Amino acid sequence: MQLGVRAGALNSVRRLPAIALAFVMVASIGVVPVQAAATAVVGTSALNWAHLANAFGDRAQPITDLGLTKAMIPLGLNARGSVEMVVSLEGNSLAAEQQSRIDNGRAALDAAGQKAFVASLRQSQAAVKAGLLSAGVQILHEYRIVFNGFDVMADRATLIRALSIPGVARLVPVQSASPSLDNSVPFILGGESYADLGADGTGMRIAIIDTGIDYTHADLGGSGNPADYAANDPTVIEPGTFPTAKVIGGTDLVGEWYDSNCPAVPPSPGTCSSIPVPDPDPLDVEGHGTHVAGIAAGIGTSKVAHGVAPGASLLIYKVFALGSTSSANVAAAIEMAVDPNGDGDTSDHVDVINMSLGSPYGRNTDLTAVASNAAAALGTVVVASAGNSGNHPYFAGSPAVASDAISVAAGNDPGVTVQLVAVAGSNGADGDKESLEGALTVPLAVTGTVSGPAVQLGAVGSPDARACSALPAGSLTGKIPLIERGVCTFRTKVLNAQNAGASAVVVYNQIPAADPIVMGGSGAGITIPGVMIGNLDGIAVSGAIGAGTTFTMDPANTLSIPNRLQGFTSRGPRFGDSALKPDITAPGGNIFSALAGSGDDGINLSGTSMASPHVAGAAALLRQLHPTWSVQEIKDVLMNTATDAERGGEVYPVALMGAGRVRVDVAADVSSVVVPGSATFGVRESDRTAVKTYSFNLEVRNKGTSTKTFSISDAFRTPTEDDGSLTLSHPASISVGPGRAKTFTLSLQIDFRLLPPSDFLEYDGFVTLTQTNGGDVLRVPFHVIPVARSAAGTTGNEDSHFTLRNRGLADSLVDIYQLGVRDPNEDLIHEGKGLPNDPDNWFDIRATGAHAFDVPGLGRILEFGIATWGLRSVANMMITEVWIDANGDGTPDYLVQVADLGLVLSGSFDPTGQMVSAVFELTSGNGFLEFLVANPQNTAVQTAPILLDDLNFLGATFGAPQIDPSNPTFRYMVDTNDLETGAQDTTGSATFNAIQPAVDANPNFLALPAGTSARIDVIGEGSLLVLYYNNVAGSGQSQIVQVGHGS
């Protein structure tokens, strides 16, 4: 969010929710080294804090434990005067109107009705448009088909005034989105020819929303002459160049210098611009869109194999240029794709949209997800990449998480190999280790075999192991160091090793159990090869390197790894409701497709960006084969007929691979489908009830000409999941007549007492329908997150103590704070008519509190506790801020923030899944990273710890009032911010004495096992905020207790 508040009354720092836009930090934390923090604050609480201090490590880890230098960092400020927003208007879009009619049993609008509705909507928008323009707002895009509103650019004050214009529902911040064959196409076609399949995409139209397209490339129907591309001005359409017989339409929505994250103020021509400058020519300058288009529908050249649907035509909507794009541009492109001629009649919508782009932690209410669902409702199959953020829960990105879109994970085809690193002479870790070559290092194919003594730079997890600092000259001459990933860039690590004389580098992934990834970034100055190995291999090798250990990397020593998932592919489920995503897997590793500007050549690229167009092409083939099948049926039959992706005998969870690897040949061969394509049970919590049953309805549709009878079976993904805690039930069989449909119920019974202890449990598997006497076999993945909850609380208290009791099925941690303020349950996100409800309880504050305690070796900890009204999947889409007024003058002096570590380190939302706390002095804008903060899934609790020494060091350095025995009491207020919508909740202010709190609890952090009780002693009087980490999520995880005299 925008962190521009530095002064003013403490109760006035509430900002307009819709303009909390960008959380911008620095790319490195080693900016201004400082001395050690000031001497520890004198004075402690009268209570015994030993228990809490010992347990503090369970909730927060000092930044220094990560090897991060304790260095001062600036509070990032978005300097741009103007910001981009979407103005959401009252009233239905065309898509919402059509869906409303269907839901209410009314006839959908025909072509004439659609045109009339859009014309009426344009007229009703006119007054708002006039008001915006007269206020000085720049209108970038207008929406009427998939959304009702405008994409605008203006300064914040103007946007605040725009909210008062009649017809404006709310302002929606835009998000940044990033661009997320010779073996792969036969792999997903099952080896069948197009003659065998009966379709090649002819007559189908695929829209590619991307960086544009090189329509001069031979694979895409062009001349194949590189000179034609070189002579083409990407800002204008030269006569006879575009459109072509293959690329039949499209446009450039942003221009050649556009980057939504451009820092130039004002935008600098010839450098970059955050303001789109559209032109009619979608020529691809960056290359990503050309590669994607070739995978989906390339016709092939002598050097590049054809795409999945070579007979299909292409429309190109260019939304990327120099870097990222905004969700508003993507939504505008979707709107164009469902009404290519712009007449308001969507009967000319494209058959398939491909979007190899996205942003992590996607929600079904994101702007691009809303637009995608609208496009699907209007008859277009929408396919999008799941994302490249990795194997962490809830990383799956938007727009792919849209309910009606097909989210695609990335796997391998038989042509994908890994480089093997031969380890010899070690103490028990000899053998070949799988690795991936870096994209920024010199390829082994160029250098040839590299071998040398292996060197361990430092113990696992230590700063030395990461090679982020310069190494002694000559210390690695002829050697190959083992380096741990993390903290600094890959380029820094490689250059540090190279400058010390290394002949190559072997990096290992520091994320527990994670596979290797391709090291990216600038390769400037790098002259040696480098590879990455996985976490488990790295730890094993690190502990086994001896005096005679060697690493050898022979470019011929490789291993084929078909059918595996790529380590970067983003894991679901969906943020918010834990719906199953991704939906399906397709090849996305080392895919050779068209290279822009080459005429007829190609290039290898990897990513879910490459997986998505495989499925887009597959959808085009199925639409050609089954022109009467609905969008949902096309999606679901692809899922029903997918096959397992696995690594050796290791199976992947459905939250990572979806229904499995796409098999177009099988999907084309069946004449039945199960709707929907997955059974999502979401998060299911116990309370005091040990056994609960849930149900999900599945509909079997027979698209054939004779009755089909299916036997129904189920199986968990792994034997360990079949532990008796979950039981599935369903009919043994089902018969469906030709052209008919029949529904059956899948029941799930959970015995929460039998669940194994775990911070995060997922149970998944498949329900399989097998046609009797041969025929169709259809699979439906199921997924549930069961949580055994505690039922901790207190019903009464005495003057000096109270008793906590846990009557639930599971243990819970309990955290007790002096109450700050209570905050009401509010409607923080005001959705326009026709838009889906966007839940906001997960960041809606219920209460705040504070406590302080001493930890040996760290000093005095000041920690804030925040309870929300509802469950959140993870905290990474929320920024929590505590504004501290140290001297009571009404002006905040310090800001404590809790946000995703990647957000802090990169300056943009590049999530790591880890939450970090930081403290800033507001007059200077400087501060410290403080702690890694626990980030449990599906909770309603947030903590914000800092070192009081660090706050006081900042105060002493920059002249701000300190919090110490001479000035122990301060005022504070809290706000929480939703990164996707920009909505914000802000509390009133409270006071707290950091040296001698007005009311203390002893202990104030404890474990409370199921069926037990604990006495809590109290000193002082007032109100306490009690947080129960494992109660039923929402308001049940917090309680306010009045204690002390007369309570």
C-alpha cells in the first residue's frame, strides 16, 4: 500500500481504502550499515516472563538468524503523483445481466438485445464519464461487456472526489501481472495424428493476451524473412502487413514503452511509462507472446514443430511491453476478445482465450478473474497459467483461479532432461545429483565438461554458505563451491565465486524439500557455468564434503524426466475459499517454440506460460470436435480425462497438479462428462463435534447415443491419507440415458479425532467413473483441508486470576495482551451491482492489544496482537500497520509493519510465503527489518513483534521521542490493508506502557492441550485480549476478558 503518512493527528491517519495501492520497499536490505542497536532498555515487568520468552521462538525468528545484515532500510514511498484505478459503476455489465437472466429463469438477450443493452449502458455511463473528465481524470479503458466501469489515471485527491460522482460504486486498485514443441505436442495428443483425432483447430479462433506476436514468423503464417520483422515499425501498421490469413486481428493496448511498475516521474519517453499509449500494431518486441502463440497454434517450420491446434486462427491483444502490465489492461483485452468488432453483440466472441500471465494469491473476485468468469459465461473457454511462484499453499495466481477458467500447471514432456552433477570422494553423498543450469551462467554446452574440488563455504543456513559477500581473491582457484540460495541475487553469488577463482558454481535450494529452479537475472560479467540442485541433495552434500570431494558437470551426463511437474509451478488451493486450483497440467519445461524476429527459428523457454497455450490449443480442438458442448463441459472433460503426473513413485497432490496431465486424445474419444470437474470441500473445521459429514453433488452427462452405466470408486492420492480419519461414500454405480444427465452425491465424513498433528493438512484423491463393458473412464479430483480445532476460553474470573479451559478436540496456543481497542464488524469492500461478494472479514479488525517482555540475548520485545473477524487463507495478501505516537502529541513517530518478505526485499509483490515485521521512524523514513513472523494458514490472528532497542536507536539517530523508563507510555492505532482491493480497516487509538503495563497476565503465552485448564494470574486491572490460535477461525479465536478489582 502507499505509505505516505508521516504527520498529522494519530486518529487522522486513516486513508481512503481504495487508494491504498503499492507497498514499495528496496531491493536490498544491506543499504546503510549501522552499529549495533542501543543498550537494552532498563526495567522489566513485575511478572515472570521466562515461559513467554522461551516460547517466543515458536512465533517469531530474528532476521539475523537468516543471515540478513541488520542494516537500516528506507520506508518505501510511491513517488508517482498519479495512480491507476478502475472505477466500478452501479449496474450490471452485459455479462452480469446475461447471468442474472439465466439465474432468474429469464431468456438471455439475443444479438439485438445485447446491442441495445450495451448502448443503454454506454448512455448511462456518459454522465459519470463527463464527471470524471471534468474532474481531471484520464480515462484509459471503458468496460461494458465483462465489467461496468472505467480504467482511469489521476492523482489521489481527484480520485477521492470521484467517489462522490453519482453512479460510482467504488474504486478498485489495479494489480501488476507478469508474463508467467517437438516433444510436447505429441505427448499431449497421445501420439495420435490430426487425422486420427478428427480435428486440427480449423475454424477456431484463439485470442492470445500477451506481449504481442511476430506475425512475420513462418510458424505463424508470415514470410519467414527476418528482414521483414526488422523493418516493421511496431507502432504503426504498414500496408499489407497486418492482419494476415493466420493472425486475423488484434491490437496493442499499451504501446512500446509501457511498464505498469515504471518508476519514472513523470514518465520518461524512450525509457518507460506507466501510462498506456495504445497503437494498432500488436507486433511482439519482447518475444513471449510469439512463443506462446506458436505453442497454441503454430503451423510449423523446418526448425520449429507445429503447435497443438495448427488450423486455428489467432487474435492478439498486446498488454505487455517493457515489464509488467496492469489488471485493468488484461480486463480490457478480455472485453475485446468477447466482442472483437465492438458492436455490443458477443456472438462473435473468440472460441478460446489464452493468458500466460498472472499475479500470485489469486482470488475469484480479482478484476481479471471477474472478467474471465464473464467471458466464460458469454461462451469463451478461458485458459490461464497457474503461476511460477512455487510449491507453497495458496500461491496459485489470478486470473487462472477464476472458477470458470482453466488453470494450468507446468510439467515435463519426454524431451526434458536435467543436468547431472557427479559427486565423488564425499563422506556418504557420492553419486549423480539432478540439477538445472542457470539462465545467467555460461552453458555447459559452451564450456564443455567442468570438474574440480568441491568446497563448502559454510554450514547450512549460515551467512557464509550464501556467498553474498566478497570472497578472498584466489581462495577458490580451480574449485567449485557449494552455495546456498537466498538473501542476495544469483548474479552476486556467481560473481563472488568467479572473482575468487571458481571454475563453476553449484547452488542448492534453501527452501525445505524444494526442487532446483533455473537461476535467472542479469548475466553481465559472468564467465563460468552454474547449476542448482535441490534442497535435500544440497543439505546431504554440504554435510559430506571432504578434502577429496569433487564435482563434475558433463553436458552429456543428463537424465530424461518426463511427466514430472516443474519445481516453479504454483500450488493452490485458491486464496480465500480454498477451492481446488490449478485444474490441469501440461508441458511447460524447455518448450521449443517460435522466436520473434528469427524468421523461422525457435527458442527454449520454461514456465506455466508455456503450459497454458498447450491447453488452449487442446480446448480449440475439442471445440471443433464438439461445437455444441458448453464451456464448462469442455473444461471438465479435459479434467476428467487427464492422467497422473508423478516423480518416480512419488505422487503429486492435486493442489499442485490439478486433475493431472492433459490427454487430448482421451478427451476427444469420450462421449460423457462429469460436471463440475473437481469436488472441492474447502476448509472444514471441528468444534466440539468429533465427527462431521459434508456432501458435494456431481452430475454425469451422457453426450452419446446409448445408455451408459458407470461403476464408481474412490481412492486417496497416497496410502498415508487413507488413515481412517476421512471416509468417502457414494453410489456403487450410476446409469444415464443418451442425451440425459443424472446427479449423485459424494459424501465426506471426517473424524477429527483421528487427524494426525500438523500445521497444515490436505487430503485429496480421485473419484473414478468407469463405464461397464468398456468405454469412457472419467476421473474427478477431490480436495479438503480438515482442521481439528480447540475450544478454548474462559467463562469467569476473579480479581487476581482467571481460568482457561480447552473443551475442544485439539491443543491450542494462547496469547494474552493488554486490550487496545475493540473494532466493529464492518463492510469494507463495497461491491457494485452484478459483481460477486468479496469477503472482507479476513482483514476486518475485531480487537487489538499489546504486551512487552524480555528475551535473553535479544532484549525487550514490544509485540502487538491483532484479531480479525474472519478466517484468512494466509497473511501474505495483507499488510498490517501499527502507528506509534511516542510522546502523545497526536503525530505518529514510528510505524510497525508486517508484510510478505518478498514484498519488502524486492520492492514489488514477489511473495516468498514468509511474513516479516519491520519498524520505521517516520520523519526520516528509515527503519529495520525485525522478525520473521509465524504465518499459519486459515487463521484470524496476526502478531507484530519488534525490538524496543531498535525503535529507540532510530529515535536517537533521527531525533524522535523514545520509549524508555522516562517515557514509557505511548499511543498506538492499527490498520490492515487488503493488497488486492486496496480496502483498509483502521482502529481508534489506545495507550500502552512498554515498561510497566497497566494489566499483565502470567503466563501470557502458553500451550493449552485439549481437555485441560490453566490458571492465569493477573496483576493490575483492566481488559485483556486473549488470542486462541487454534479455535474455530474467526471471532472464536479471540476473547476480551475484564480482569482486576470489581470485574
